[in-house]
Amino acid sequence: MKVQRLVANFSRIFFQYVRRNMLFCLSAVASASSIAMILVRSYYVGELSHKFLIWNLFLAWVPLIFSKLCNFFEKRSFSNRELFSLGFLWLIFLPNAPYIITDFIHLHYITHSQFYFDLLMFQFFAGSGILAGLSSLIYMREVIRNRLGELPARLGIVISLLLCGLGVYIGRFLRWNSWDILMNPTGLMIDVLQHLITPGVCFKLFFFVGFFALFLGINYLLLSFLIRLPVRSSYF
């Protein structure tokens, strides 16, 4: 009986935690599944390839961690200045989350026999990265709404999505990293401005940023809608 009570109490605490941190837990499960797939592939082919996917997935988790910290500290009445510092770091690393979508370019170098498994594996990693990024966006929306109100929160989401699209463009086409904003901001700004004043390239930049932000925005709205659906107590 004592063991049964312990198991029952553990189950109750565990599922309560999952319900309170649904997005974080789903991101963890998706990421673990992605890593499991790459390990299975490595066992099958006899070598650990595509290690960059694991690194990019780790970078996708950085904004999620920062957003959880912001959410945690906001509930403990930390100052706006402290939250802004964490929020700035979150925004810098946010484009790393959906950046994994651009890794599909590496499917060009995969043999036919492994193509479909690798395609599914890349989709797992891309989906996990997007889920982590959008989850962090939802956490940050709550922080901004609690401190500044609903309108600034919605405006912040739109700006974040646009900057996220710009960040992915800078990372894939200009080959800059998130930390270059802190390490070499002048060089990064010069490179971006050169693209903005070049007519043909400028159109490609705005086209990419706009539609990438639209893609993320649609997925953000869908995820926001899904997490508001009631969860049956028989499950949790």
C-alpha cells in the first residue's frame, strides 16, 4: 500500500508538472525523438553523421531556456531592466530555432536508399526547432502581457517574427551567427545594409523575411489555439 501511494503521488505530481509546462515537455519529447532518430541512423550506417543537426537543435533550445527564465523571474517580481536583459538574449538566439528548416539543403548529398529516412529525420529536427522557438514566443508573450499589457505583447510578437525571419536570412545567406550581434555588430550591420541598398538582393531579402515571418506566424497562431483546448482529466 505504501508503494502504491508513492507511485500515485509521483504520478499526480508528474502529470501536474506536465500540464503546467506542456509546451516545454512537448519540446523535450520532440527533441529527444529527433536525437533518437539520428542515433538509429548512425547505428545503421556505422558512423555518426549530420552532427550539425544536434548542434542546431541545441541552439534552438537556447531561446526556450531564456524564455522560461524570463517567465520564472517575472512571476517573482524581478525588475523590468533584468527581464529586458534576458529578453534581449532571447531575441538574439530566437532565429536559431526555425533555422533548422534551412538544413534541408543537405538532403542533396544523401543517397537514394537513405533518402526517405533522412527526410523524416530532418523533418523531426526542423519541427522540434520550430516547436521550441514558438513555445518560447508564447512564454515571452505572457511576460510582456503581464508587465506591459495585451497590445504591447501582440506588437512584440509581430516584431519578433519579422526579426526572426531576418535572422534566418542573415544566418543562411550572409553566414553570420547570433553571437556576432555582440562580437561584431558593426560588420554585421554593414553587410545587411549593403544588401538593403542592392535592388535585386533587397527584394529577395524582403520576400524571404516576409513569407518566413508569415509561415511562423501561422504556426504560432495554430499552437496558441491548440494549447487553449481543454485537456481531459483522464489523460492528465
